[in-house]
Amino acid sequence: MPFRRLRHKTQVFVAPDGDHFRVRLTHSLEVAQIGRTIARALGLNEDLTEALCLAHDIGHPPFGHAGEDVLQAAMKQAGGFDHNAHTIRLLTRLENPYPRFDGLNLSWETLEGLAKHNGPVPDPSWALAEANADFPLELDSWPSLEAQVAAIADDIAYDNHDIDDGLRAGLFTLEELLDVSLAARAWGAVKDRYPDLEDARLVPELVRDLIGEMVNDVLAETRRRSAGIGNIDEVRSAGRPLAGFSEAMAAEEEILKAFLHARMYDAPPVQTVRLEAQHALAALFAVYRDDPTRLPREWRPAEGDEVAVTRAVGDFVAGMTDRYAAARYRELIGPNEFGSFF
């Protein structure tokens, strides 16, 4: 069920006004497409890579990183909140489709890859520490190449698909995007191939070319870094990531990211809705925390343990979709501007 709920969780836009903007579910599917392509070219385990790509965001609360900031603040006295750690908590404790044990029947490699696909975790949060006690995940070492590929596929997917969504939303123009050298170079190649077609028809080709250029760079760089690596133990003890961008591509990608932050993620229209969503989620968390009997019975912890109560509220709120959070806000608190977005 956590995967299905990604259909109604924010990627960039809260309650996007349009059917074609990305949400967490479509983003995860696109990450999996890119990850599996890279894994196949490198001769890695495609199924493991795909599983890591599909599951990497299921720990996100409503409203994406904005919601995560709210839960981190609200749960500070109970150890805080981290969406990566919450992914592992969902998979090992909260989701219980089997009658004889908690969690899902996942391989150790899947849990390990999800726990540290962004690299070693020397100081795990409480949620990840609990999971690590049950499934020792070697948090101080680097993860498998499949997990590293999932992480870089995530970057490639959101860099390029956010270009598409940002242009569609009118947050920036093609001409403004072409101030970014990486995009300008790819656009020049596209125009050379199709000089007689209008620009709007060529934007999807630009996105495809950028994805292809980044994927090819990752393949070449990963092969270079992993030359001489003979087994998984050497991957984990390498002391550095083996899958990733070349130095030149990493520098260009940082410039693209800076552009997207300035013109999209931090754009006033996006920020306005995000701030309203944050205020609403903080108020909703407070209502449940002040009166835990409002939680569904199966979510209520034992009375008297303040940390357990806070974490139970966090678990429940984190599982909400954007629209479910909006509905509970209207039910428990009342209408406000936030409700008008749903």
C-alpha cells in the first residue's frame, strides 16, 4: 500500500493543477526505467536495482520535503523524522501483510540498499537504528553497485523530468533554460537534427538527449572507477562511491540543479502553496499529538509513553497522501486556503 499511496504524494507541485505533472509514483517509475537501463549495461542485478528504485521514496510524508521538515521539527524530542529511515521502518515494522511476522518478506540486499543508497550512515536515526538491530545492515560501509545506481538514477530522473514539468508549468522559458550550458549543448544537437520543427515539438527530445548524455556518462565513469573491483566485499570497502557522474558532468549537473532551485523549487508560486501545506500539516500533527485517541485504534500506542505517542502520530501522519491530509484537516480543524488546492 505505501507504493500505491505515492500516486497522491507531492514530487514538486502540491496538488498539481494538471494531469501531466509528476507525482512520487510517476517519479519512482521513471527512476526505475533509468536504473534498470544502467544496471543492464553494467551487468548488474536488474531486479534488485529496480526494487531499490521503486521503493526509494515510499517513506516520504505528504507534501514531499516540505512535509518532512514539518515532521522533523514536530518529532524533535522523539528522535526526529527522516524519510529514508522511515522507508525502512515501513518495510520492516509498519506494513504487515503476513500473519506470522512484521514487515515485508524482502531480501537483506534490498533493505541494505534502501538504508544506505546515498552512502554509509555513520550516525543513524532512531528508526534506522531499530531496523539495524533486527537486520544488521553494515551501515558503515558502502552499499552495492545496484544501490549506488538507484541513487544516481534518482538524480538523473528528477533533474530532467523537472525540466519538463517546469517548462509545462511556465516557471521558466526555454530561452532561460538555455543559459545552462548542459541544456544549451543538448539543444544545439537537437536543433541540428530537426532544424525545421518548432521548438515546442522538440522539448521532449531535449529531455531524452539529456537523460541519454547523463546515463552514458555514468556508464563510462562507473566502469572507470570499478576497474579491478572483483566482488561485493571490495565494492563495500572501496571507501568511495563507484557509480556516479564524471567530474565534468557532476559540475554541469550542479549548475542545472542551481537553476532548478532558483526558478522552480524556490519559485514564489511553488513556495506559497508549500508553506500553506506545511502550516496545515503542523496543525494536523498537533491535533493528533494533543489527543492520540483521534488516531485509528490500530495506531494508538500504549498510554504514558510520550516518545511512543509522538512516534505513533508521526507514523500515521507520514503515511497520509496529500489529499488525505487535506481531508483530515478539514474534518478536524476546518477550511482554510490550503483546502482550496484539493
